[in-house]
Amino acid sequence: MLWSLLKILAFVLGVTALTYGAMELSQLSGEVMITFAGLEMRLGPLEVAFALLGLVALVWLLFKFVGLLVAFVKFLTGDETAVSRYFTRNRVERGYAALSEGMLAVASGEGHLALTKAARAEKLLGKPELTTLLIAQAAEVAGDGKKAEEAYKQLLEDDRTRFVGIRGLMRQRLDRGDTETALKLAEKAFALKPRHVETQDILLKLQAESGDWKGARETLAAKAKTGTLPRDVHRRRDAVLALSEAKDLISEDSSIEVQEAAIVANKQSPDLIPAAVLAARSYIAKDNGKNAARVLTKAWSAKPHPDLAAAFAEIVPDETPSARLKRFKALTKINPNDPETRMLLAELNIAAEDFPEARRALGDLIETDPTVRVLTLMAAIEKGSGATEQVVRGWLTKALVAPRGPQWVCDKCQHVHAEWGPVCGSCGSFDTLSWRQPTQTGRAMPKGSEMLPLIVGQDPEAEAKQAQPETVDAEVVVSEDEK
């Protein structure tokens, strides 16, 4: 509406200016005398202006005539489309001008203007492979999703634009949250252009979110083949997908093939903690404690983690505290200054009722890294050493407000997870969870890192309860120690 008003205003101003100029020229004195072949003409200022305009028009017509003559000659010499091209040349130029103006309007966010220019370009050019795409993009900018969808569907009819149409429909479904349809469209787009990086990333993300680990591994392999993914990153992410695939299968079946899949995932990325735990439990299921210990020891040397210690305890579940303390030296001698190693050693000594040694194992963690687990261990040590109930409860009170310590944190959105997963439950990012101290205090408690997670030989019911994240309870800790 505003654009139309501006055009009308410009027209009125132009006519006014021309009228005013003509009046001024008619009032000027003087004349121009032209003599040609004995013919003499006297022209006033206004007549001179009109004569100049006529001369310009005559020259323009002359050029047009020459162009038509050249086209006619080409037609006579065998170029059958020369004359038709001559008459449509101006139309094509105006069409491309409208197309370029429409593209600029899309880039500047003027959706309705872009739609107008796209319609004009479509009328002048007759090239739907160009103008339909512009219409779709202009409709998206203007917020007309239905028109954009219709335009993208039209692009599917041409082999040259089918990929663009599928990609546009896929992005629309993603914006609407229809991931199921978006996944199918992404698979079709990937089949058309397997080297397209954006399509690879979207397909991989959707496959991981839907639990299609086998398909995700194939997509990841294609991504590595195109050279868009470093080898080390591909190896780790393939291990993550293999691990996820094995975990899903193990939940339904524990066949030898599934156990081997878990072991393969660990071999691909030995520092991947969940893969090491799953591989160790696969060895344990085959009564191969030696290989299970080797896998866990190697993973512990890369990154000590309570889940690794819990799996190491499962190798010999019914041993005495003193025997367990001796066997665990395979872990505690590795990275002895790591907080996780020191807490593990303190727990082992608490179970063996060697409370002075447990206190020495903690060292200065109480001052340098006073987490929930450290302070809870200190309460258990004080209780075992014969301290008063008031002292024990004092440590437990501190533990209630202390930081949780390292947890599974998404490197992208910083969301804290109770347990590891291949996909962040908050932002949906793939392979972004790392075991570290969260930037913000979170209340999620990782499995396997509760107070005394592996020392006090628990019965199956207690283990089932421990699998659920829970807060520290003073009475639970005291009664556990008394056992």
C-alpha cells in the first residue's frame, strides 16, 4: 500500500516538474536558426527541447531497426530463433531484473516485496526452476508456510530442483517439530546428494535421536569418506554409536554377538567410559575376568570414573573388604593423585575399617575439593573413628549444600545428566557429554557415584535402589556404616 502511494506521488511530482519546465522554457527569449539545403528554420527554446527529445527517440528507433535487420539476416542464414530472440530480449532482461530484485528483497527480509518480484519474474522468464525457488524463499520470509510448501512441492517435479525441494520441505518439518517426516526427507536428500555436509549433519542428528544407530553409523561413514570429519573424531563417534547399538540389544538379548559388539565399541575408543564398562560386563558375562580387568584398567588410566570402579568390583562380587582392597591396587596405583582415585581408596579403607588410612587417602580434598562425596566419606570416617554424633551430622550438613563434583555435562548447552547418553536430552546434540565439573550447580546425581557405591556388599534390592539418583541422607549414611 505504501509502495503504491509512493509511486503515485512520484508520478505526480514528475508531471509537475515537466509542466513547470515547459512553462519556463516558453517564457525564455531567443531562438535557434537551422539552415539546411536552402531551408531555414527558426526554433524557440521549448521547440528546441522537443526537437532534442525527438532526435533521441529517432536514434533509439534506428538502433532497434538495425537490430531487427541483423536478426532477420540471421534468420535467412539458418538461425530459426533469431527473430523470436530479438523480440523477447527485452522481456528476459526485465525478468532477470525482477529476479535479482526479488533475491535482494529476500536477503533484506522484505517478504511481500520479494513475492511481488518473484511473480513478475515468473511471468516474464518462464523458468520455474529459478522463480519457484524464489517464491518459496519469499513465502518463508513473509511467514506464508503453506505457499512455501506448495512451491517446494513444485520443485520436486524437476530432476534439477528435486534436492532443493526435498531440503526445503525437510527444514519446514524440522521447524514444526515433525522429526519423523523430517528423517524420511533427510534420507531422500542424502540419497540424492550423499556429499552434502548439511544433509549429513541433519540426518545423523535425526537418526541418533530416533535410536537408528545402524543408519547413523552408515551416515557417519559417508561423512568420513567425504573428508568432512577427522579420523579420530569419526573413530570416537562411531564407537559411541556402536556402544548405543549394543546397549539397546543387550537390554533385549545377551547373546555372544551382542557381547562382542560391546567389546568392539570399546576397542574403537578405549577412553569412552560407558564403552569400557559395557565391554567389561560382556567379558564378565563370559566369565573372563582377566580381560574385563584389563579393559577397566586401561580406561581408568585415561580417566578415573566411579562407574569403572563399580564394574571392577563386579568381577569378584563376593570378596572380603581386605581382599577387595588388595585387588583394587590395580586401579589405585594408577593416577594416585586424581580425586576419584583418592576417594576410591578412602571407600575401600572404610569398608576394611581402616579409618586412619581412609583419612590419609582423602588428604587435602576436604579443603581443595569439598564435594558431596568427599564430605560424606569424611562423615563415615568420623563415625568409624568414634566421633560424636554431633561431629558426624556436622559433616553431613555440609554435604547437603556442597557441590556434586564431576558429572555428565553437555559441552554445548551445559545441561547436567544423571547418566551418559549419546544424545543430549536437553539440546539434542550428538556426542557432547563429558565427565567434568558443571559450570552451574546441578542436582543430577550420576549413577555409580553415590556414597560407598561398591564397597559394602549390597544385596540385589539395595543395588536396585542405588540405581536411582538420590540425595544424601544422614541417617542412611550412619546406618550403612554401622553395617
